[in-house]
Amino acid sequence: TLPYALLSAEREIPEEKIPLFYTAMLLCLAGLLGITQTGDIFNVFVFLEISSLSSYALISLGNKRQALTAAYQYLIMGTIGATFYLIGVGLIYSQTGSLNMQDVATILPGVLHLKTVETGFVFIVIGIALKLAMFPMHLWLPNAYTYAPSVVTVFLAATATKVAVYVMLRTLFTVFPQGFAVTTPADELFIVAGISGIIIASVYAIYQKNIKRLLAYSSVAQVGYMMLGIGFASATGVTAALVHLFNHALMKGSLFMAIGAIIYRVGACRMDQIHGLGRAMPWTFGAIVLGGLSLIGVPGTAGFISKWYLVVAALEQQAWISVAVILSGSLLAVVYVGKLIEALYFKPMTDTGNAVAEAPLMLLVPTWVLVFANIYFGLDTTLTVGVAEQAASILGVSPP
């Protein structure tokens, strides 16, 4: 994203704040990488806060006043989530005497009957759910994605919520004993939250006038697919969640990059301000079309693979409602992606006062790298599915 960031930041972030942007972005990346590397549940909290605090700063750099409101809203909800997580860690520590994930996993089976442990589990899960924007704890995400600079939206959409999903998986399947979530209402709650998120967020996306907000609600729906896979608590379900985690980073990264290219040229991303721009910016429009097809789950794209595995996981458990919801989510995606394509290509061109040129190569090349990745991983699933199956095995999820 560095070539993309150079131009996007130059256009959307005040010059005097650009050093702050790069500092905060690298700090956020360091925090996210730390989360994936640590084996200590308290260090997860530390790295979560490092990445979150820098995310608040990144969002506030947007050139509209609402960016500060969005950053503040994210700050409030993120702090609540972090506090919940920390309380849960404290309760677990009080009964295990350790913060090391492996030690905690060894000690917990002997103390699972204690209410303190169950309460700690609830606090940790709710805290992480706030961080990953699980429905209905997603309220910070639409504004954050809408008013942040485009490069920040790309970065957060492709990484931040995905790392939080990873933390949820490690908590459910490594820190706590295999099957503990299944013996509690947690797995049913994940399925209910996933189903609700897929349908409600997709419907909200259809009625949005701002393209970035449309894609933000779409992201909430896609998190719902991941929660559905986790809620199935099966090898196929977790594999589907992991594959969708990776594929969604590709598809939403490419879409937000393409929208950022439009903003770079016309300085707007409302539906009524982009009419006909697809004809003036064919490469950008092509990226949006292919990214949108992957979001829908058309065969031959990465989005189809993860949704296919989700349907298989649902069929294994005879969860017919979940199957219907997955298919309905794709149909709703057809509507909001179609609405975007109609505005960009089929509506009469908006009068911008100047001829609109195609986006610069420094924006197009990174965008199309992700677009081609969407196609490649939709045709060759050896890497994505293979790694996801191996990860599900390491997490200890038993095959059906």
C-alpha cells in the first residue's frame, strides 16, 4: 500500500499532518503484528491498545469535521471493548495464576466449573466482539470507514477487524478448552449475531448514498459470515471463516482502493456525484466491478470459495436457515453492488466542471494487484484453503 499511500495521503491529508499519518500507520501495523505473534493474553491487550490508539489518530486525519466525531466514537467503543477484555483477563488470571496462553489452556480445564472463569470468558468475548465490529457492536465502523482518509480505510478494512477475528479464534479454540464454547450459549450467539449482521447490514448498505458507507456496512455483513463459520465450531466452519477472513481483505481492499482513486480525481464519493465516471475511468471501474463480483461470491472469484465452504459447513450441521441466509446475503450484495455499478456507468455523467482523467498508475497498480489476487485465489485455492485447514487443525477443531 505504500505507493498508494503516497498519492492518497497527499490529496486527502493536510501536508503538516502527513508525518503523523506515517508514524501512526506504522505504529498500528506494529501493534497488529504483535497481536499475531504474542503468546500472552495480557500482551494481546497491550498490542490491541497500541493498534487501537494509532487507529483513532489515523481516522481523525480525515479532511471532514465528521472524522473527529468518528474517531471519538471509535475511541469510546474501543475503550469499552478493551476494558471488557482486560477485566476478563484479570478474572482468568485470578483462577489460573498465569497469563501465558499455553499455561492458561493447561490449567483452565480444572477450574471451568467456577463462575469466575465463565464470567471472564464472557467479558473477553464481548471485548473482542467490539473490536471486530460484530453485529450489533459495530456502530463505530460505518463512520470510521466513511470519514477516514481513503488509504486509512483501506488499511483498517484489510487488517484491523481481521486481526480481531484471529484473536477471537485463538481465545475460543486455544486459550479455552476445545468444546467449552459449545457447552455455553456462545456458539449459538455467534450464529445469531452472524445471521443478523449478514441480513441487516446488507439491507442498510442498499440504502446508503455514500459509497464508502455502503462498503462499510458491507464489511459488517462480511464479519457476520466469519462469525457464522466460528459459530458452527467445526473444522469446515473454522476453515470457511479463515478463508473468508483472507478473501475479504482482498476484495474490500481492492474496492476501497478503487473508491480512493475516484476520490483522488473528483474529491467526492456520494452516489449523486459519481454518475458516469466509470466511462471516464475504465480501469478504476473495472476494479470495482471485479471486486464487487467477488463480494457477491460469483464463481471464479475468491468470495465464492469462502461462501462455498460456509454453505458446506452449514449443510454438515443441517443448518438450513444459515444456508438460506448465506444465499440471501449474496443476493442482497447483488443489489448494492449493482446500485454502485449503475451509478458509475449507466447514469448520465455528472458535470464536474473539468474533464475527468483515469487515476494515476500509483493508485491503479496496487488496486489491480488485489483485483488479480481476487481472481487467482478464486481459481487456485491450494494456498488459502490448505493453510486455513491446517490452521483449523492447529486450533484443535475436530472434523465432523
